[in-house]
Amino acid sequence: MFYRPQDGHGLPHNPFNAIISPRPIGWIATRGSRGDNLAPYSFFNAVAYTPPQLMFSSTGIKDSVTNIQETGVFSASIVESAMLDPMSETSAGFPHGTDEFAACAIAKAECTTIDCPAVAGAPAILECRLVEIVTLRGSGNRLVIGEVTGIHLRDDCIIDGRFDVTAYHPVARMGYRDYTIIRDRFEKLRPDDT
């Protein structure tokens, strides 16, 4: 099968977001003049080591982007398998200004390097200062890039000196309404590793 996106795919569901999978989920927390906000984003990933930077993309102008434009900061909490249901609850279409931490009974932690909330007890929390918001093609599509200014790692997720996914089983987005839980890992050396 081949199709041009502008012509449509002819399938019952759009295959695009199922092709690039699994995708990590950034549980993005922000604080603005209308209060705190928490929302999951599966267009999320690390983009640079030095300095460490990450990105997430919002389809539509949502409270997350509005708050980041206002304050210049946000946090990204990593979602573990035990947090799947609460994470999903925060994706509901709440009215603007809703504090999803309160609405979904999610414990809130305060960041260290920025004035922003985060998900208490998350396996990892990345505190970020805004680098740039890029307007993408399409209605309301925004790419948010942040520089990581602080990292919290839950102690039980550090095994033999490594942050180990088998300790917390991260949730990843597939396509459609499908998710996966990562339970296995393996090491594969590169040709020039010695």
C-alpha cells in the first residue's frame, strides 16, 4: 500500500501515529496564572545530550503551551505502568484552567530548579526551561523544546548504577488507542564499542 497523506489513506483509522511507535509519554506539568495543569503527550522525546534538551508537540493550543508561553518553564514526568490509568484520566477534555492534579487525585510535587509542579513519585522528572516554541504546519500545532535544568530519579529505579526500565516498566503509546508496557531490555554493542 502507498498513499499520499493529502489524498487520504482509505483505511478505517489513520495509520500515521501507529507507524512511529512505541513513543514515550511525557506527562507535562505547567503552572500559569490560571493554576496548575497536567497533560500527557506522546509526541515527546529527548533531542540533545549537551546541554540536555527534550521536546513535546501539542496538536492544538492547550493550557500546557499557554502556561509555558507565560512562564517559560515546564516539567516532564515519566509514566510507569502503575500510573497508566491516572495518566489516561488527565487526557480528558477538561475546561481551561482545570488543575488535573486535583481533578484526578494525583499527588503533586514541587520542582527544585523551576517554579512548576510535577507528578510525585514518578520514576523520573525532568525540569525544563523553555528554549523555543516552533509553530508547525496545521491548525494549532506547536513544538515545544526545553533545556533540562534538573533531573529527579526515583532511587528504586537505579540498579547497578543504571536507570533501569525493568524497575518501573514505562508506558509507551503505539497507535490509535493502543499502548505498550516495556518489561524487557537487552544490550546491543555498537561495532566500535570496545
